[in-house]
Amino acid sequence: MNNNDNQDIKTMHLSDQALGALMMALQKSLLEQSDIVPVLKEFKLTEDDSGELVILNPPLFKVAHSDLEVLSEVAETPEG
């Protein structure tokens, strides 16, 4: 394929919302110790008015109060 063939390819970028949805999928897979691939394959994508990709069905997950306490403690711990 030469460079002239690329003129017919429409390029798009991920919106901030789509990047957030990807990060949520990663966090969910890490917390649940599950495979991220099925979540990513289920994403429904569309183009917004600015030409960026948006995910219509971002992942959702619940965090228990005890998990929030641990996360708060870690966030308050100084690094170094």
C-alpha cells in the first residue's frame, strides 16, 4: 500500500469520555481480576459532533465502603 491509498481512510480520535471509559474498563478488570477483552469488545462506539469517538455503554462497577476506606488511606499516604 502506498501513501496515496491512505487518502480514503477517515481518521478519528478518542474523546475524553472514551478515554475515561477505557480507564474504567481497566480499573474494573483489575479490581475484579477479570479479562478486559470482553468488555472492550462490547463497547458501542459513535462519532460525536466534533468527530471524536464516544462510547455509548461505558462500564459500571460498584465499590464497597470498606474499599473506599482503603482507597482513601492510600490517597492520603505521602509518597517517597
